[in-house]
Amino acid sequence: MILSDADIRKALGEGTLKVSPPPPSENFSTSALDLRIGKEFKRWKDAPTGMAITVNLSHVSIPEYGDYVEDVKPDQDGLVAIPKDSFLLAKTLETVELPLTSRLAARVEGRSSFARLGLAVHITAPTVHAGFEGPIVLEIKNLGPFTLTLEPGQTRICQMIFETVSSEPEGPLRTDFQHQKDVLGRSP
């Protein structure tokens, strides 16, 4: 069952869902909670001339690829540009905690108005499992014809849809990204 805005507010009040910093009222819709873009942006570096980088997906560990990313800094107006056909990794401003005992899981989805401009926000990996704690890392791709800009800490970039899990998971959650602190999934 998908939680309504009233259910989301109740879960936040009871502590069965934790979001920090607390979301402002304009981030709630009838059945989702908008999350804002954070302040860390990275992009994959181009391979050096004459070199090809091959990643074996059967044995991939994203944190090991830190040498292949570079920071993307805001411009003089404080905005981060996403040129057409470009790809960014970014965190949400908010961290989310879904305690196992809450029986909550979530999906991260893009926002329709941004999708109509060609912005894919969370490519193919929308599931946030029960027991997860940390910021949400977004895989952002501009498929449209325009350069799009984001305002760090302000742009409501995605929405979380919370669902009730049929029973309390036996856990523990097994993911490389639990407690992630950066866009590559590294933890403290």
C-alpha cells in the first residue's frame, strides 16, 4: 500500500520514517514526498586519449572508481548546469532512514515536469529497501535538447513514494550503499 501525505506526516511524527533536514510543507504531494538536490555533484571523466576503460559488471564495486570522477562546481550564479547528453551523480539534500521495524520501503522517481524536458533523475534503480539509511544518490541524465540548471539545496529534483512491506523484514539489509556519504557509495 502506498502512503498518503497524511500517512507520511504521521510516520515522520512517530519516527517510523526519518528525513533530515525535515521537509518543508511544499515538498508533500498527495502520495509522495519531494526531495531536494544536495550540494555534491560529480561526473565521470573522459578516458585518456587512446585508452578504453572496461568495467566488468559481474564484479563491479562503484567505490573503487573514485579516480575516474571529477567534481562539478556551481557557476557564478550558484547553479549547476546539465548540458544535453550529459550525466551527473548527485546526492539529495535530505538523508532518509527506513527502520526495519517500520515496515516501510520506498521508490525514488523523477518529476513529470522535468521528465518532459528530457531529464532522467534516477536511472533504472528506484528501489530504496526497508532498513536503508543515508542520502539518495541520483543518476541524472539530460536526454533533452536544452541545457538544464539545478540550484543546490533548493531544486526539488525527485519524489519518494513510500510503501508498506507485508511483514517486518528479517534483515539485515545487504547493500554497498548503506550509510553512504558520497555519490560513489562510500561510507565513513
